[in-house]
Amino acid sequence: MLLKIGMRVQVGDQSGMIAMDNEDGTWNIDFDSGVEGDVESRFIQILEDQSLDHLNANPGLGSWAPAGARIVAKPWDQPKPDGWTRFVCFSDTHGLHDQIPKNHMPPADVLLHAGDFSNAGELEQVESLNTWMKAYPAQCKVVIAGNHDITFHEDYYQKVGAKRFHRGRDPYDCRKAKSLLSDCIYLEDSGTEVGGYKIFGSPWQPEFCEWAFNLPRGEECRKRWAAIPKEVDILITHGPPAGRGDKCSSGFRAGCDDLLTAIAQRKISVNLFGHIHESYGFSADDVTLFVNASTCTHGYRPTNPPVLFDLPPASELRQATAKAAETRLKSSSKMPALG
């Protein structure tokens, strides 16, 4: 059997899940012990039982399914179960959406984009993104902004962004920027319901250079995350929670501790984000699937494949997520920090 992202594997005396193909003969593995590492193929053993312990009694949910979500492995051609919904995830396309390989555009029911769809908020790129999404083979598209989408953060743009990034030209009209996204649902500290699933989106992250949608760590972040409703199936944030797809090339972890706490206090099935290109991939605890769907690599090439996942009907998903969350609460366990 060939190694694939999402497989449960054994390396020595440690078990874990394949999070990313490094395409150099090694695979990035999120170990159950809470650490991650790159391992050569020859040292990796595929586990015969691919299910997680809490889903052993319900193997119909798929080979890797924290509280109901199931990752769809490349080449993304396996059929979804009857009544389920398929989501395709992008992030950090940075105005390069037209350069995404055609074989990285599989059909889905819902497209999700976690922000940084422009280089620096250029309206021409926003309009181009809207055209690209309109043609994408998905029935519904949901988008949030990121720190590079500076014209979507009007206060920042007027005070800092226009002078810093758009010298020598008339400033862009921030009010027009959002209106250009006419073929998708744009979320900014707001929610929507798609196919029965409750989706909430927020563009903020802890201070990260001098870009848009930055917040000081601590109280300001906590206030922002307090706005996340108690009932959310899919949470889209531009920045990652602490310890989940947040490791920069320098080794610094840019994730937000307060976001991680907010997620742990809720029954969230999926947290989608981007922001840290070099930590593209996914991980999970027993409740939540965490997806860093950065399309651009660390070198700003839009070649990372999208991440696809299937969800069972909303009522079944919430039941599975609630059960997993209750188990976590009873055991008073903390979420492990996986790469």
C-alpha cells in the first residue's frame, strides 16, 4: 500500500498520522505523543487499523475522521458517502489563483478560502479572484480576508497601508473592495449557514509584522475570539491556533494561544486557516480537524494542493463532535500540540 496524507502509521515505538508529503522521500508525521517530524519512507509502517480509537465503533465514518470529518486523499476521486458534503480548501493564493495547476482544482460542493487572496489588497486581484471562484466547480464559495488583503481593513489601510504599499498612485476605495466579491459569501467576524453547516469567519491574528488585521496578544485577541458563537461547525480564521500548523521557517510558532483556548471551549468540527505557508498540512485532536490550507509555498509558488474533507450531515456531525467534546471535558485532557 502506498503512503498517503491522512494515513495512520508507526515509526519505531511511536504512532501518528501523515500530515504532508515533503516530496523529497520524507513525510511529515504528527505523532500521537504531541511532537512532529520528517521521516524517510523506509522507516514508516502503515498501521493495519486506520481508524482512531474513538471511532472504532463506527468505521463507516472513514479511515481518518476526528469527530466525523474525513480527509479526502489525492487524487480526490473517491466518492463521498451518501448525504455527505465535500469541501475544498484554499488559502494564501496571493493573487496567483490563475496559476494554480488545473489538476489542483477538484470539484466539490463548497469552496472555502482562508484569506490572503491578494498580494497587498489590489482591487484588480480581488476582481480576478471573484472571476476565478465563479468558474470554480463548486456550488458555494465562502471567503475571509487575511493580513495581506489590506484594502479590506479600512482603518489600517487609511492610516498605514496605502502609504506603505501603494505609493505613487491614488489609494484604492476600500468600500469597493468588498463589493467586488460578488460570487461568494464574504465573512468578517460573521457567520453563514451552508447546506445546514454553521460557518464563522474571522481575519484576525496576533501581531505579525506591520500588516492588516493584527492584534496585540492577550486581551485584544481574547475579546475578538469571544465573538465566535458557541455553535459553529466550521471556523475559518486566517491565522492558526497555537501549535497547529503555525511553525515558521525560523522555528517561531506564530499561532494564537487564545484562539486555541476558544476552540477548546466550543464544539468545533473543523478549523481552517493559512497564514504560515511553510506549515501547510493538517492535524487533529479527538474533536477538531485543523487545516492549514496555504496554497502558496514558502517561496510564494501556488503549488501546494488544496485540502479536501467530507462531512456527514450537519445533525450527525454535531452529535459526533458533541460526544467527542464531552469525552474531552470529562477526562480534563489538554489538546496536544501537533505540527
